[in-house]
Amino acid sequence: MTISLLAYVAVFFKKSPTPSDNKDDKKLINLVFLVNLFYAAYYYGGLYQYFTSIAIGQIMFFIFLFYLGLCVFLLKKPLSLPMIILFYVVISLWTIHGSPNPRVDTIVVLKEAPLKFIQGKNPYNSQFSRVYANIKPTYYNYLPFSFIYFMPFVRFLSDPRYGIVSANLISAILLYLIFKKTKDKDTLKMFVAMFLFLPRSFYMLEHVYLDSVIFTFFLGFYHLSQKKFRRLASFFLGLMFSFKQNIFLIFPYFFNKPVRRRLNYVFLILPFLLAVYFFAIDKNSFLNNTVFNLSPKSITSPIDYSLTLPTFIKSFALPNKNVIYNVSFVIFAIVYVVILLFSKRKRIENSLAITVLLFNYFSYHAFFNNYYLAVQFLLFEIACLYFNSFLTAEKQPPLTS
């Protein structure tokens, strides 16, 4: 539902270059987002959150939606960005409180890996607490900066989920700063609310999925690039690719000519030196964890529940499943090349969303969090289409054109 609603708004914006000049257009835009937020409130809650906690969280969520609807449609008063952020912080902290011990491998490894590193141990050569009965927890499948990022939250707050809350708050502020020159401040605040309260955002929080943090560093790169801080922007871009391996699929989009002019390659490669270090001290452990464990032959999580085409094919008694599986990758490869060529002439934000979406759908191993990142890129594309329509190229140049 989220993708379909956002796709509708994106098409609407493309057909209407200056939608905010029309009050009816603004009402329709805000109504679409409010409907999506009601959907998010209905499905609020983590998988391991207590029933009472979910009920109270939903009540707080609907109070927030009442505030939005009252300001936008009835009283027609300006929305308060601090109030939006306050609601998000309160509901986030309540979610963490109501789900103290989720049984999911992401939160276990992202809580224990920083502590092992502090103790002088190599997370890529360590054993973690068991989560799934049939899977031996001797793996850390993420790139090194993931446990570096969560280290202060684990060390001082004993929970990596506070790192997700912090990342989302930074993203909200960055979204506001990127588009703050727009005349339509209320719609901008609705965009920020939509970002913070996307459907299942608190499920993402409970499971400590890294995709939200990755998107934060993308926004940091984008904002710093617009401000012409080339070195710092390049450093943030490097950090963006220092969490998960599958994100490297969008790496080529950042090397088309308009983006390439804004990069400083020395600062871009600095974050990758951390991976080089762990490769140097224990090559076999690092490669086994970050490369060889990411294949259909190695099971490090319940992939039978993954949301992919190969998993869908497995549910049928079909012959030659491997052939169908391989063909799906060929189809993706063709689409990927087409999008990559197309992105040289157009904005890359939409290409990022499409690539992330298709790659995960055609892969053997992808869950809700992977598609959540695609929705975040799509939401950002919508924001670019809408708010940049009022700004001259000199004031707010697009990332690519």
C-alpha cells in the first residue's frame, strides 16, 4: 500500500509542475499522506511487543494523527515540527520499552559485536548468542562501520535501537534543511511526518534494521553536496556504503558526470579502510562473513520467509526451479543496465528506488527492511519533484539533471 500510494503521488507531481499553487492540490496531497499514516497507525507495533504496549502505542499514534488532521484540515494552523518530532520520540521510546527482548538475529549481533570490539575481539571471528535453533551464530554479515556506528548506543544505553531513533531524527532534520526554502512549509512538515511514521517504521526500529541508518548517510551526502562541502559529502557517501554489501549495487549511479564533479575520492575511500583492516588481520573470517555467507548455499537466517521471487517459486511444485531462479537474475541484470544508462540523463533518486526494489525482489534473500529502503528513496524522489519546483537551479541545484 505504501509503495502504491507514494507512486500515485509521484505521478501526480510529475503531471503538475507547481502543485502547491493550487489549494485543492495541496489538500489532496496532504490527504494522501494522512491516509497512509492512518494505515501506519493501524499496523503499528513490533513483532515481539506486548499486546498492551501495542494498544497504548496505537492510541498515541492516533492522537498524533488527530493533531495533524486538526491543524491541516480544520483549524488550518501551521504544523509544528518540534511537535512532530516529539511524538516520534515518545512513541519510539515506548516501542523499545514494550519490546525489551526481541528474538531476532539483527538486534543480537548489533548489540554484541560492538561490545566484542571494545573488548579487543574480532566480531568476524566470534560467536554470538543463539537466536534460531538450527543456525549456529558464528557469523557477522555486515560491514565494519555497522558496529562502529552502534558502539556508543550499546556502550552507554545498552541497546542499539537508540541508534535507529537517532538516525531517523537526523534524517528528519536533514529533509527539512534540504527543502526549507520552499514556500509550502506545512506540506514539507507533512513530508517529514510521513518519513518518520512510514508504515512499519516501528517494526524497523524493533528489529534494528540498518536501512534507515544507510538512508540517513545518503541524506547527509546530499545536503553537504548541495552546500558544496565536497570532502565531507564524499566522506558521508563512503560511510553510506560501509554498512551492508548489497547497497553497492547503487554505487555506479554516483559516478555519472554531474555527481562525479562533486566528489573528493580521497575522502570517499577513507571509510573503506576499516574493511581493509579487518581483511588484513583475518582474511578468511572477513570473507566468509561478508561474501561467502551471502549465497543461497549458506543459511544464516530463515530465508524461507523472505519476500522474493525465488521464495515465491519455491511454494509451487515446479520443475527446473534453478532455471527459473537464474532467469530472474538475468531479467534483473537487463533492467539494471537499462536503468543505469537512463540515470546518466535523469535524476538518480528514482533510479535508486527502482534498483533497490528490483534487486531485492529477484534475489534469494530479502525481507521487509530491504523494500523499506526503496520506499524511502521513492519518498525522497517525491520531495525533490515537489519542493524543487519552486527553486531556481542556482538556489537548490538537483543532485543530477
